[in-house]
Amino acid sequence: MTAAEQGNPFRSGVGGGVTVSQSSDFPGGEDGRRRATIGTTPVRQPLERIDQRDNAFWRRKHGLVRGAEPAAIPRRAEEQAADGEAGDPLQRIFFGEERRANCLNEQLAGMVDGPCRPEQHGFGSPEVASRHLTEAALFLGADLAGCCELDEGFVYTHVGHESGAASERAGEPVELGHGYAIVLAAEMDYRLISSSPSYIDAAEVGAAYVRVGLAAVSLAAYLRELGWPARAHIVRNEQVLQVPLAVQAGLGELGRNGFLVTARYGPRVRLATVTTNLPLTPAKPVNLGVEAFCRRCLKCADCCPSRSIPAGEPEWVRGAQKWRIEGDDCLAFWGSAPERWGNCNVCIKVCPWNKPDTWWHAWAAAAVRRLPGLTRPLVLLDDLIYGRNPRPRVTFLGYDNRKPSPWVGPKQS
Ligand code: B12
Ligand code: SF4
Ligand code: SF4
């Protein structure tokens, strides 16, 4: 039984970015829980926390996979890289564990926290602190950044990873004790992601994790040098749910695809967070019109090779009304053709919000917000110009997404 099923032992406050709703679209209160929205997502407070061991990455490792023997799910490239078996050297530098000194994300995962300078710098006000840290995050390499209060509903109850770099061990309770967060996003390259599924988009995922991880680790270190406790949450060493925090921090909206859709890059971003106890003023969540667009669009649901994205209505999942993603099926697809791909980004590449940053894309995004009726024509236009499920040929560092990986074969190391 997960911690969520046992009931939430913590109070989850109405933090930054949460609007208490008067709307009759999602009335309630019969269960005594407070109705609100986070961005455009309806929630019932308090939110139910999740145990990190109960997400698709760790469920298999901890034997919690529902309806399947863990061994029946194909091993994905990252998992093989972690055991030093993967043939792909880029996967090894981003996700390998055998030679940790060669793995950038593993190195960064060991740098998420550290000592604090004894003298504390006063910012004057939470507004000034928020502006300063948002600017610092952009300077340190993020493409988007915003602040929010940290709702405990988005902090895992227990650690799921078994990363060599993380000081915590799987099963330990998470005790974060921070009340605020700065959320960072790094753009992923449009062309490389359009090759999905392949080892080319998998490499860009690893590289973007390094970019956003470096920015977050640096920002946390900067805050500690200003005398404020701060911890970065990055791949391989994170204690928070990045997507809802990004929504609260005003970076974008939750899409049907199950993650953040931004105005500028669509869903084509990687996220990292810095938590702290320095008081910050939360940014305002945005309504870009994504949720309304997703109700009519369905491109990600149609094109998902593992059918993990629903074509139907949002459901209540642990206190939030959203589209339910079948994480185990998605992950199984990643491992289904190790000679051809290491993960998948199809739900990013086909999304009409994922387009190069041009004036006509910005115009269409602004227009659809005012006139949701434009959704269908714009989706048809998107199909016409870019294709329903395009897979353009991409070559890169000796890879060709139309051919098996050049690294497949006997163990390379
Ligand atoms: C576990 C995990 C997975 C698992 C399971 C995902 C799932 N939905 O069950 C698998 C392996 C399948 C997966 C796949 C992918 N993932 Co993933 N994943 C994670 C990870 C590490 C933990 C999330 C988690 O615990 N999910 C389990 C439960 C909580 O899932 P859930 O109930 O479906 O809730 C999801 C959303 O609804 C949202 N959410 C949860 N509660 C609430 C409440 C509110 C109010 C709101 C608004 C949102 C929200 O967060 C969850 C995101 O998975 C996060 C990083 C992080 N720490 O957040 C990255 C992360 C969500 N993944 C990411 C991405 C991009 C992907 C993929 C495209 C693969 C890729 N190539 O990168 C696919 C997309 C699959 C999909 N359609 O969701 C990005 C999303 C970036 C963005 N633009 O938002 C993240 C944030 C990684 C990162 N640091 O950038 N992922
Ligand atoms: S990553 Fe691929 S398999 Fe997973 S949900 Fe997205 S499209 Fe489907
Ligand atoms: S592809 Fe369409 S339905 Fe899916 S997230 Fe993007 S806009 Fe929403």
C-alpha cells in the first residue's frame, strides 16, 4: 500500500499559485476537502502525497508493478546504462553508473545540497528576493524560471532512487522542511527531439538534464552562499514533483500529455527545482488556453505508440483532476527496441504547442486563447504543415534515426 493510499499524514496548505475556486464546474466539499485550482487544474485540498517508490521508474525496481511481473517489462537504455551494459556511450555519460566519474548527471546529483554561509543576506522583501532569484536562474542557464510556495502535496513521502550520488536511500522518509521553490526549465532542441523515438532524442534528453541540473545546482549553491538553506532537485536526486510546481510558478499549464506545456517551447522543456526557506512571492499561474485546446486536440493520445495517454476526459487522481497517464506502459515502450531507441518523446514532438519560436506560432498561441473555437482548424493546419505523426530523417554524430544505433551489438566497455 502506498503512503497516498494510507492517507496523507501532512497538512497540505493552499500555497502559492493556488486559487480557491467558486466555479460550478468542479463544486464539492461533500468529503470535507477544499476545492481549488492550480493553474487550470482542479484540485481537492489537502492533496495526497505520493511515495517516490510508486512511480513507474522505481515501481519495477521495488516490485510494485501492477498487473505484470517486473521482469516482463523490457529494460530501457537508461537502466542498462546504469548497469554498464548499454552500448550507447552518450547514454552512459548521461545516465551510466558503472564509471560514475564519467556520468554528468550522477556528478550533479551529488551536488544538490551543501553547507550554508553563516551570515544571512537580507533581500528586503519576498518580492525583491523572487525577482533576484528568477534573474539569477536565467543567468545560470535556465530558459524559463518562476517562484512558488512549496505545497507539501508535491513532496514525495519516501525516497525511491538508489542513486550512488544521493545521500538518501530508497525507503527513507523525505524530510525537506522548505516552504518555497524556484522552478527552472531548459529548452530541448527542436530538431533532435523531432527524431523521436531514437537514440538522438534520448541524447538530447540527457544533455538537457545536464543544462537544467547545472543551473539548479548553481542556484542552490548561490542561495547557500547568501546564507539561506537551499536544495536542488534534479534527475537522480529529487524529492519533489516538478510539473505541478512549474504550473504553480507560472511556467505553463498541465496538458493532456501529462506534463507542462509552456507558451514559448510547448512541452519541449526539462525541469529542475530549487527549494529553500527564504520567503518568496509566488508567481501567478498562467492560463494559456492549453487545457481547453487539449480537450479538442488529442494529437498526443492518437500518436502515442504505447497508448498511454487517454483520449477521454480528465479523472480525479490523488486529489487533482487531470488526464491519467499509464506510466508503466510508456516505460515499457522505451525498452521495446533497444537497437533503435532508448526512450520516447513522441508526445512532445507531435504537440502543436511544440514549434520553433516564430512570430506565427506566437500569434496562433495567442489567438487560440481568445478564440478556443480555432483549436480544430489550427490542429488541422498543424497536421497539414508539420504532419500528424512526423518522423523526419535526422542524422547526428554518426546516428541516423532511420537506422539502428551504430553502437548496438556486443558490450562496448
Ligand atoms: C516517473 C516519471 C516518469 C514515468 C511515469 C510518468 C507518469 N505520469 O506516471 C515515465 C517513465 C512513464 C515518464 C515518462 C515521461 N516523462 Co517523466 N518523469 C517522471 C518523474 C521522474 C517523476 C514524476 C512522478 O513521480 N510521476 C508519478 C505520478 C505523480 O504521476 P501522475 O499522477 O501521472 O502525475 C503526473 C502529472 O499529472 C503531474 N502532476 C501530478 N500531480 C499533479 C497535480 C497538479 C495540480 C498538476 C497541475 C500536475 C500534477 O506530475 C506527474 C508527471 O509525471 C518526473 C520528474 C519529477 N520529479 O517530477 C519526470 C517528468 C515529469 N518527465 C518528463 C518527461 C518529459 C517525460 C517524457 C516525455 C519522456 C522523456 N523523453 O523525457 C515521458 C512522457 C510521459 C507522459 N506522457 O507523462 C519531464 C516533464 C517536463 C515537462 N515539460 O513537464 C519531467 C518533469 C522530468 C524533468 N525533470 O524534466 N516519466
Ligand atoms: S513518451 Fe512516448 S510512449 Fe510515453 S506517453 Fe509519450 S508518446 Fe507515449
Ligand atoms: S498534443 Fe494536443 S492534446 Fe496533447 S498536450 Fe499537445 S495540445 Fe494537448
